[in-house]
Amino acid sequence: MSKPNGPLVSFVFLLVFSSIFSPKLVFGSVPVHERIIKRPDPLRHLKHYNDVFNVTNKHYWASTAFTGIHGYAMAGVWTLCGVYLGIFMIFKNSITSNESSSSWLTVHSDRYFLLLFILFLLLTLFAIIAASFVIAANQISQHRTKKLKNTLVKAGHEVTQSIRRLITAMTRMQYLLLPYDQKTSSRLNVTTHRLGRESRMIRNFVRNHEHSLDVAIQVPYIAHLGIASVNLLLLVAALVLFLLHWHPGLIFIIVFCWIFTALCWVLTGFDFFLHIFAEDTCSTFEDFVQEPYNNSLSSLLPCMSSRKSEKILTEIGSTIHDFIGKLNSKITEVCTTMGLSEENFEMLGFKMICDPFSGAPDFNYEPGDCAKDAIPIGKIPDIISKFTCYKQNSTEACLENGKFLTEDASNKALAYSYTVESMLDVYPDLQSLTECTMVKNTFSEISLNQCKPFRSSLLWQWASMLSLSISMVFLVFTLILKAYQQRGRNFSICSVFPNRSNSVNVENQNVQ
């Protein structure tokens, strides 16, 4: 039985994995068809970021986060106005007596009590509905973000498992070939250790970033849930205190509503930033599915060019195809030498070995195209054992029984047969890694089935938070007007209008 080309097999494996994992072979040039992002970059004095999606670039993050400037700016202006208003009111109250503090609003606003009460109820209702929408949208966006994260993490685990299967197969090949081809065995040993390092790197990368992603998902979720829930409590408290006409408590609620309105505006800007980031991410996934070899994600998920991957897989297919072809030729030669006819040839258990690869020039892997009567390469050891003359048997007895293979030759043939069998077992994993199939399928599934609901949930969350922020602004102003209306007046519990005798006294004091 002729010896297969072991060094070429090892070389092909080394070429595959060095190509998959070496950064020097990553096609990371500027993508031609990918969307160019143009946004003001605060890190460059608002000069435009004019590049592609790149999560490793701080200028990308700065320009994308800056898209939420409307929320951040409104939060800052609102906070400053609150500080100035608080200082003004403290200063005014310290220099103004109660008798002279009756303003135009206090004296002449009786006719507006009902109007402001109705406006307060409507704004409170609108704010409660908006806060409820924020909580619902927050729950949905967290669910869809987790689903997307789990899809990516699952792909990482599948890649790691594929590499582990390759390591197991190559370790077996290494020990099988060690007694007969130490050079090939040594090369396989080096490749196995390199694969082990890459597998640990991927596993650690997935583990570390999975935790980071969980934190990145959980923190905004808790922030939205907490702020929306506290806003609901403040709204209920404001309604209760308004009906009880407890002026100090109403002032206290106004202060807290002012603070949480500023936080709502911060989250409004942050949600818009998340929405824009989701748009960029999904667009990049779609571009990657169409052109995986010339994409900004190539620097993170290196995929070889189709030409290079086809060349490597063709070399592997050619090597195994030639090996099986030589086995079939040798079987035919031996049987011809023994004078066996084709019928006797098959009766003795000899059949052509299944060659799962097509012929030149492509050498495609087609395991289903083997002839029905062809035997898988995994059954070669059973056939060889029938014709092996073991050392405990005499040569004459072996020849009488048709056992013409020496035990050493049989072991060598079995070693190479098991080697090829191991390679065929992991060939689908090797093909998937070389062609970046797992990454393509993952991104394709995300872009087709998850991106649209993911983007819509973040857009809904931003719109809900914007509605809540706007309604809280008008509600706080309404509460301030109501606080001034109620100042210096006595109300019955749950009464909209002040007591008439108290109103007459206030008016008489101002007339005098």
C-alpha cells in the first residue's frame, strides 16, 4: 500500500489555520461598498467623522454619542434653569414680606383655577401613559437586545467547539503518524498547540465580552425602569398633594420632578444614540453578508477571501482524493496479482473505497455522491485485518489463509487510513471555519430576522422617553403655576377653588 502525502496534509492544515487566525492575512482595507458615516465629532472640535462603522475607533463612538445632543443639551439647560429659579425664589422670599408677595398671578388668577386644574390632570395623564410606554418599550428592547447578544455569543461558542473538534482530530493524527512520519507529526503538534491557544483566546474573548454585554444591557434597563417608575410615583404624589392642598409638600414634589425631568432628557439623548448605533450595526451586518471580505468587521472577525479559501480547500480535497485513488489502485493491483476475478474480488469483501471528493479541478466535498457499493474509509481497518498476518501466526498458515500483509505494513496502512478518516470527520468544521460560514450565517440571521424588531424597539423607546420628557416639562410648569395660585389661600380637601371668605380677604388687602 503506497504511502500518502503526509507532509502535504500537514502543510495544508498549517496554511488553513495560519490564514484563519493571523492578523496579517485579514482583509482590513477600507471597504468600497460600505456606508460612509458623516457626523460631528466632539473630540475633533465638531469636525465631521468621515469614515465607516468601527467600534474600535473612539472618534466613531464620540460622533455617534453626539447624535443625542438634543437630550443632553436640554438636560443641561433644564438643570441650569432650575438652579437659577431656586436661587431667585430664595432671594425673593428673603427680601419680600408676605403682604407684598401677592403677585399678579395670585390676585387675578381665580378665574383660571379650573383651567389649570384640567390642564394639570391632562398632563398628568399623558405623563403616566408616556412613563408606562417607557417601561414597556424598555422591557421589549432588553429582550430583543439579549436575543441578539445570545445569537452572537452562541456563534462564538460554536466556533470554539469546531476548533476543539479539530484539535482532537489533529492530536489523534499526530500520534498515529508519530512512528512512521515524525516530521508530519511534529508539524501537526505545532498546529495543535496553536489551535489550542486560539481556542482559549476565543473562549476568553467570548466570556469577558459576554459579561460586558450583560452589564451594558442591564445598566440602561435598570436606569429606564428606575426613572420611569419614580416618575410614576411622583405623578401620583403630585396629584394627591394637589388635592390635599399641602403647599410645602407640593413644592417638594416640584423640586423632585424638576430633577427627574433632567434625568429623562439625559436618557432621551442616550436612547437616540442607541437607536443610531443600532442602525449602524444592522447596516454593517447587512453589508457583511453581501461582502464579508471587504467590510469594517473584518478587523474583528477575520475571514479569508473566497479565492484563498477555495484554494486551501481544493488542496485538501486534492490530497485526500489522490490518497483514496492510490488505495483503490493498490487494491486493484493486489487482486489482479492474486488472479482474483471481479466477482471473487467482491466476495472477499473488497470493494472500491468511497472518495467523497469530486475530481479536478474543484475537488468539492460531496460525501453523498459515493457509489452505493463503495465502502467508507472508516471500514478499511476491518478489511485490512482480514489480510493481516500477525506475528503469532506462521507465514505458511497466513499464506494458506490468504493473509499476505505483514503486521508492520498493516499498522502503517491503518495509521494513514485513520489519519484520513479523522480529517474527513472534521472537514465540515474546517470548511466552515475557512469559509467563515458560521459568521456569515449568524450575521445573515440577525440582519434578516432580528435587526428590524431590534431597531424598532429602540426607536419606540426613544420616542416614549421623549414624550415623557416633554410632558414632564409642561407638567412642572403647571405645578409651579398651581403652587403660586394656592399660596396664601385656604382650600377644602379635594376642592378646586379656594374658600370664598379667604379670597375676599386677600383681595381687600391688595386693594388697601
